[in-house]
Amino acid sequence: MDGLMMDYQLTLPTILRRAEQYFGGKEVVTRLPDKSFHRYTYADMTRRAKQLAAALQKLGLERGDRVGTLCWNHYQHLEAYFGIPCAGFVLHTLNLRLHPNDIGYIALNAGDRALIVDASLMPLVEQFLPRTKVEHVFVVEESYEELLASADEGEWRDPGLEENEAAAMCYTSGTTGLPKGVVYTHRSTMLHTLGVAAANPLGLGLSEQDVILPVVPMFHANAWGYPYVAAMQGAKQVFPGPHLDAESLLDDFVQERVTWTAGVPTIWLGILQLLDAEPKRWDLSAMKGMLVGGSAAPRSMIAGFQERHGLRVCHGWGMTETSPVASMASLPGELAQADRDTQYDYIAMQGVPLPLVELRARGADGNEIPHDGETMAELEVRGPWVAGAYYDTPGTSGRWTEDGWFRTGDIVSFDPQGHIQIKDRSKDVIKSGGEWISSVDLENALMAHPAVAEAAVIAVPDEKWQERPLAVVVVKQGATATPEQLREFIAPHFAKWWLPDHVVFVSEIPKTAVGKFKKTALREQFSAQPVA
């Protein structure tokens, strides 16, 4: 017997209409390149998104064609988030921090036919454009406005999209091999939006009364879905433009009374240092929480924000292949009155999966590992917004198990209640004498030292043990530390054989295009120049 519900397609025009009808007066604010502010409303945004959709259709693009964006976080990029997929095309966000050769490869592999780009990034475009099949280039501050003026919002009609049509695509950062394309459907994007909205981090879920500033770039993994979540909920959106330094972000938080923000740990480490240096300069009393993902957030950073500034960190986990949010940290109800150290232990984990997402980790015998908080294995995930294949990338089927789970490459443990804790990437875990050492655990412990600004731990070759941990450390300005002091500081928390044999001090740790520690560069450096 079949049910008798409507065959209602889950597509993005639903959110566009909702934002227009119910939240048309809510603000969208952008910090412009000259540091002035642009302000308009959701009603303005939806009107211009419809103009963009109609104008792109007039260009002669065919349904399913890819339209690239090479932009910072701003209101025109938000218009593209809706206008492109609501026209029946595919939003393809290009990562502006990648090498021009990589961007060119990605644009060609995706088959981009049009490109929307910030004027400041045109010199970058000129380096890769000849290697692509892009036919139309629209510069945000110039020809983009002419494109919008060529159509009226009344010309846009919902194209009657099927929910499994492609809505957007994003490429992995390509730290191992060529970047690989992940294609999100309208259905997966809608369900991801609902899943993130249902997560209710820290018991303070995003609502119409909130103001969100996504620091996470709109050019990678759909800004973790927050532009869509905010539009669906009617929350005010604030975009920082290209101004991602700690001082500018803090100024934005204060001026716009931001309640939620989201970004990678390296952003928050810089903000914490500035707040520690000038604790009374910024009034952040409106802030409910900071959503942190992309890599494991140091426990000491979480505690530092909470104890010194009264700010709460919500930890999450995900990947480009998971749209990207798959889990968020949560504090079990029975621990609401627990001591802070116990609470931090849970908040520093990556939590439990969002509704509809399932997680598992299996040992070498194929059986799921015990939930004892210690046993480690590779995390596998499945769900309605998890990729089932890469776009036009032969030879990658091994990333999926025979029964359809995605192999994440993250090494994890589960606590007895099912909370996951990321221990390492499979390519970063240190295998010393046949035993695993978590570089993430060592990094978090090192960054708890008051003199340490950043710390990355990598494996270096060892004749006896095959691999041993090496700590690469950046000290805070004006601070000092010795290798012996750092080893003594972390020694109480680890078995002796876990402790790094060497600690080297550097002025800066290289970062990937999305702000994570670039351990491949560190391994190349210290393999070529072994530590004495």
C-alpha cells in the first residue's frame, strides 16, 4: 500500500519564496572592500536573485550548466547562491586560495560556462581562464550589474526542478591527488539545511531573532550551509567581505550585534589572542556561540573563550563530501551541572551525528569498534546529504565500502554514548612501533601551554620505530618556551612513548586553502631537513 502524500519536490526555490514572503524586511549586511557597509533586505536579495536567474537563462545556457563563482563573502554571492540553482543551473564555487593551475583544472573539469568574479580577483582569473571553456565572465562591481539589469524579476519562473537535479558543486582541496568534485542535489541541500537547523547547538538553535556572520568562506562547501539555514529561518546575515583579520571581525561582531558566527580553528585562535590582549575593547554580550569546524578545535581554546570571555564554542565535524556538516558536539543532559572539565571533554569532541546521518568505525576484522573512548578506526558515514560518488573522477570508487558507506579518512574513537572524537586523518596518524599516536591529541595538549599560539605534530621517519612524532610550534608574541618545558607540560597526559622526540620552533605554520595546517608541506620540509 502506498501513502497518499503530495509528491512535493525538495528544491531551493522553496527557501527563496519563504525568505521573500515571511522575512522580506530582515537585513543582509556586507563589509565592502573599502570597509564601508552595504545594507539591504531579503526582499532586495530575492528580487535580484530572480533577476540573476532570468538573465542567465537569456544567455542561452542549458539546464544543468555550471556557473562558477570566484568571490569573497558578500551579498552578491548570496544572490548567486539562490539565483543560479533556482534558474536550473549549477552553482560552482571556486576556491580563490588555490593555485591558478588548480582553479583552471577545476573549472575545466566541471565544465563551467559562465563565471561571476570579484573585480579584485580578475588578475587571478586571467591566469587560468584560457585553459577553461568559460564563455561569459561577469565582474561583480561592473558587468554583473549590467547582467542583472538585462532582466526583470517578473521574468523568472520556477523551472519546475526535480529534487535530484544538481544544485551546486564544490571540489575537495586536493591535498592528495587532483581535486575531486562533489555534486550536491536540491534534495541533499534542502535536507542538509533542515538537518543543520534541527541541530540546535548548545540549546540555542538559529532563529529569526539571530544575526549570523559566517567567516567560513562561501567559496568552499556552501559556507557550511549557513546562508541557506539563515534565509530559511529569517536570521539577519552579515558578510565580512575580504576583511578576515581578527580586529575587523571583532568590530563586525560588535557593530552588528552578531549572535552566531562560524569558522575554522585558526580564525578563532587569532581572535582569542586579541581578546586576551585587549579584553575590554569589544562588547560581545550579544554572542551566543561560535561554530567551529574544519579541523579539531583545541580544548584549551574552548576553555579560554568560555572562562576568560564568557563565549561558548560549538564544535562540529564534516567534509566537502558531507555537504559538509555531519555532526555537532552536544552536552548530555545529565552533565548540565557537571564540573567544567567534564563538560569541556564533551564539547571538545565532534559530538553526535545530525538527524538522518549515520556513523560507524570498523576494525581490521570488519566489526564495529567498541565504544570505549580508546579504540580507534577509520570513520565511515552515510546519509541523504553524503556524496555517493565523485564527479568525472575515475578510480575513486574505493572511497566507498561495498555496502555504500563513505570512507572519510578520519581516525576516530567513540565514547560509550556514541560521541565521536577525531583522533587524526588516516594520512596524518603516526604509526610508531606498530602503535597509533594521535597527532591531534598532541597538538591540542601543546596549544594548552600559555606560550603556544599554534602547534602541528607530524610523523618523521625513524630507523627503530618507523615513525616518531615531531612537534612544530609557533610561540605567542613576547613569549618563550623550550622543548623540554613543552614536553614536561604535556607529559602527565600521555604515555611516555607518545611524547615528541623533537620540538622545533617556527614563525608560521603553513595553511591549506581552507585554513587547516598543511602537514604535507611540513612533512616535505622535515623529511628533506631531518631534525638532529
